[in-house]
Amino acid sequence: MVVLLLITLSLQKMVVMINVCDERSKEKVIQTVASCSGITTITMDSKEGKLTVIGEFDEMQILKKLKKRWESAKMATFGPFDPKKEAETAAAAEKKKKEENEREREREREEALYRSQSHHDTPVCPMHHHTTIVCDHDHGCIIS
């Protein structure tokens, strides 16, 4: 009797938080992770200190290698990678970012309109310090 055991590896996603101070350190982190087998994608956001690894890999091996050189390396998340779900999440994040940018532009337009209509653009009587259309100092000012 022959028993055939198939183990199917699926794509996994691991996020590691790691402090890097410059581009050279970022490149070294990526090279260290790239030396592990089964990796398909490596991305790093050095501002946030977030390293993302996707593939069929041993997460403990990667974490062990990183901790040798960067003690600050800590696994933030680990789980299955679903490209469809990732695409939906990315699309939702992009949509939210566009909406926020549009709101910011609208606020800037409103502020510019307010500044252009403020009292600084209307003639002011230097003697009485009020907004006016006509100012005749012999007969007084007509306030508007």
C-alpha cells in the first residue's frame, strides 16, 4: 500500500516592522530576505519601517536572518496571500486617497475664494478705518 501525501504550499504574506536609517540599510535588508528560497515579492517602506514579503517561504527562517543583523525586526502580520483581496484593498485605499485629495483641493479653493473676497480687497477709509465705496473727507464718508 502506497500513500501519497501532497503538500500544497500557497502564497503567504508576512509583514515585518524593522528600523532602517538609510537606503543602504534598506538594500541590505532586501538582500538578506532575497537570499531565502520561495520568495516572489519583497517591498519595503523605510519611512514606516515596514517590510512586506510574499511567496512560499519559511517565515521563521526569514525572521531569524533579519534578527541577526537588525534586532528591532518584529513580525507584524503573517497569513495567506490572496491577490484578489489585495487588489480590492489597494483599490479601496486608492479611492479613499483620491477622495481625500479632492476634499483638500475643495478646501483650498474655498480658502482662496474667501481670501479674495476679504476686506483686504475692498477700499478702506484711512481716516475712519471702515469699509467704504466713497470717501470724501470734506463731507464725510458713505459707508457701505
